[in-house]
Amino acid sequence: MIEINGIFKYYGHHPVLKNCSTRVSKGEVVVVCGPSGSGKSTLIKCVNALEPIQKGSIRVDGIEVNDPSTDLPDLRSRIGMVFQNFELFPHLTIENNIMLAQRIVLHRTETEARKCAMDLLDRVGMSGHAHKYPGQLSGGQQQRVAIARALAMNPKAMLFDEPTSALDPEMISEVLDVMTGLARDGMTMMVVTHEMGFARKVATRVVFIDQGEIVEDLPTDEFFENHTNPRTEAFLSKILHH
């Protein structure tokens, strides 16, 4: 579903990603982790061309992301993206936040878009909040709405960029529960996160990135139990210590 082959990404002369390669098969959940500033969020943003790359190639569902002829809005409609800070429209109700792209991009009727929105709000446990505005919801509730909005486009895969890092601790589990349900239903997912409990429970594989390089790319059990790179060991010893 997602193929990343030897990509390089620079900001000016500074390399942010160096010769990164990995792949996500249909139905896989791949967690990308690493220290702050390691390049993990940049990596995931390159997948739907929110960040351009300078070398290498990325293919999503057989489409070359960095081909100038690629229809990026069409491509992005196939890849759901959930950001750290929700990115909901504050002036629209929750229901209308989920309906908007369906009407504009997928050309659904108002009735079709509303039914889809309500079905998805029910799925993420938010059906009682359809007529509220984002500012009336907690962070965890807003993030669940953001997930529903991404799902409304019938994506082939979902990208999550640190979806719980802006949340209070008690709200994290409600978002991770929704993501766990998506994984159980077979959604292809690439998730940048520090939530190692989620990674252990849900991920098919774990990619560890440090200083712009993919240091480990292993099945989940092997990553936690049999990793060999000292940089991975240093990271896990800090993050799992408590």
C-alpha cells in the first residue's frame, strides 16, 4: 500500500531524512517512533506530499507521489491524515466538519454526507455531539472527530502524526481505543507516536528513526525483545524506564 524507497529530504543544506526505505502492506499497522527532531513526522508528511522530497520515491496504492503529473488532491482523498492539533474548522459544527469534504471532493448529496457523518460519529463515540462546535469539545473528543472526518473519505490508508501528544493523559486512551478498533477492522495505518503500549498491542511492525535515518524496522515483538542497535536500546530504556 505504501512504498518508501531511498528518500532524502533537506531543509536548505540540512538533511532531515537520509536514505529512508520502508513499506506498509495492506492491513498492516506500522508505528514510527524516535526522539524529538528525529524526522519521524517529516517522514509521514512526505507520504502524501505535504513535504516534498529531493531524492528517492514514494508510491501509495501504486501511485508515484512525487510524479509532477500526480493529482495530489485526489491522492490525499485516498489517504486519511490525522494531525497532532486536530485541524477542525472552528466555525462549523462537528457534523458539518465531517460533511464538508464529502460534499466538495466526493460530490455526495447533503443527505448522503450527513448519514455518513452520523454513522462515523457513532463509530467513534461522538454521535451525541454532532451539533456542537469544536471549541465546546475536549481535546480527546476533537481528535475522535478528526478521525471520523478522515474516515468519511473512504481512505485506503490512514496516517497519524502524534495524534495523542497534545492531549491530557486521561484523554489519550479514548483516542487510542478508536485507533485500536480501526486496526482490528483491517485499516492500513502508519502511526507516529510515543505510545509504546499501543505499539506493543496493535502494531505489526515498528520503525525506529534517529537523526533522519531508519535504524530499526522490525516486527513488533522483535523490536521490543531482540533489537540490536544501541540507539534503539538507549531510546527504549528512557521511554520504558517508568
